[in-house]
Amino acid sequence: MVFKSLKGLFGGASTPEVPDVPAPLGLRVGRAVSMDVMRLRLETSRLAVAIPSETMVITGHGTATLDGAGQIHRFYDDSHTMLQILCVGGITDDCIREVTLYVPWDEVVPTTASEWARWDGQGGHIGSALFEADGFRFERVWGEPSTPWISPAEFVEEVVTEDGRKSIHQKVVPYRREVGGLVETLMLAVERDLASQDRGSVTFMIGYGLAKADVVPV
């Protein structure tokens, strides 16, 4: 799980420097970022997860290229929070198209073929039109609502920390629900470390859209 435990994720000896990976807003591993989440806190009692601190110290930086949609940059901290920024056209002052703050919600590690089939595969939970958990009901963002199942998007995220680098294969489908004036996004994903021999895990993250001006490096 990319965001489960970045601290010590790679084990062994740490590298003396973090590779210099170009990123929007000049963000990088070791730098802090402040986020304006006041409007999220106004809906706290109705949200699926607790809103994290306004300031996060970046301990991991992930990048992935999406077919026809630009590049995503993901910034992680040791409390498992993830700030995702979608950029189009390279790293410039106006490349940012979308900013989302994600908080981990849950994780499932299927152990049998039948358990995996319920999550990952034709007709599984990931890609279904609706997803319900803990009394919350989310509708799939992609595809027609009448389509009972769609294939997840797949990509490899390259994650860098002070301890090294990992390549994480992901199969992802986003869901959403409205909470007052907010949209709460659920990202369902199968994540697998390409260096491992197992099938990985099913992860759940809840996200909230932010404006570019809400994110300030400090």
C-alpha cells in the first residue's frame, strides 16, 4: 500500500539524497505544505473520514503518467495523507488542472482466489456502478450509470522517499457522493509492489477537491 507506511517502506540502508524529481509548486520530499481545509471542517460531522492537519511534511513523492490526461504527482506524509496534483503540459506555473487531498479509509488483503474475484475482475466491486460501506453510498464517476461494471484504469506509480524508490502497479476506479456543498471522492484501487511476489491489496481513500490557491509550500 503506497500510503500505508512510507516511513521504512523500503527497508535497509537509506540513500544520502532524494532524487530531484520536478514537481508542481516546487514541492519535494522534506518540504512542508500548508492547505486551507476550513470549508471541509464545516461538514466534519457528515464526512466519511476525519480531516487531517492543515500542514503536512512530505515524506514521499509519487508520479504516474495517465493516457491522454497528463501526469499525476502524489505527495505523502507519515500519517498516510496524500495530496494529489494533476498536471498537463509539463511542470509550469499554469500546468495544474486538479488538486485533491486524500485520506486513507480502509484496506483489504484478499487471501483466496474467490476473495480476489469479489474485488478485482469482471463484475467485481472495483468497477461496479455503486459502492456502499459503513452506511455511505458512492456512485461511480466513470461510464454510464446504467453500465453495471467497467474496467479500472491501470498505471504504474514511481514512488520516491529518502529510503529509495518503488514501482507500484495500480488498478483504480473513482466514486463520489455529495455532502452538502462538497463532493466526497472514494478511490478504490488494487495496489501491488512490482518487486513483490504477492497480489498486493485493495485500498480505499477518501478525497476532497482543493483550489490551487489552497495549497501553499512553507
